[in-house]
Amino acid sequence: MIPVMDHDALRLFLEDEFAQVAQDFRIEAVTSEGIILRLKVAEGHLRPGGTVSGPTLFALADVAVYLAILSRIGPVALAVTTNASIDFLRKPPAGRDLLGEVRLLKLGRTLAVGDVLIRSDGLDDPVARASMTYSIPPKG
């Protein structure tokens, strides 16, 4: 499916609708399969032991799939997560941003499903894998 929102449109949407977290994220690319989203890891994202927290990884996956869906359907602020599953594969080191690469698996009228591979910037092995399902509100 061809994107209807590009990098700049998604960034503006995130800044307008989710200003409280927009500064944590940067859209790296809108791809043919979804998007690549960067989470700029800061001190507040870390847990004891010097690793990125699980809730931070979950937030990256959730926002990444949300933006990937919006890139295809346009600015639908009320699309919501209805199911989520995340596998934590290895500890992401502190001091490296995280990249979430989304592949949209299904984009229907009322449901969308996407997978996210999360990597620490500069490292090949994924630190987490997530699957997210979103409900898309009816038009009108």
C-alpha cells in the first residue's frame, strides 16, 4: 500500500497530538513495508543495571506500529491498540538509541497488524520483537 503520510506529515502529527512524548522519537524512514522509528534513549529510559527498560521498548513498538498504520490510512488519532505481545530477546545497552523497524502484515478496514524488530543502533542482533494489533475506527 502506498503511504499517504510522509515523514514530515507523521512528525507534525506526532508533535501536535502527542507532544508529551514526541521529543523521544525520530522517524528515520517511511518504507514500502512500514516505517523505521528511532527512540532517543535518555537517562529516564534506563532501569537499574544500565539497560533500557521494558516499558521503553514497549513504547517504541507501540508508537512505531501506530505511525506505520497512519502512514497508510492518514491522520486517524483514535486508532487504538487492541492486542500486544513482546518478546525481550537480549538486554539493550545504555548509551545507544533504539530502532524499531515495522512491517505491516495486515491493513484492513477495522484492524491492522504489524510486527516490529527492535535493535540497538549499530548492532545487528534484535533486542526485542513485538506484534501489535490496532483497531481502526469507522470512517464518518
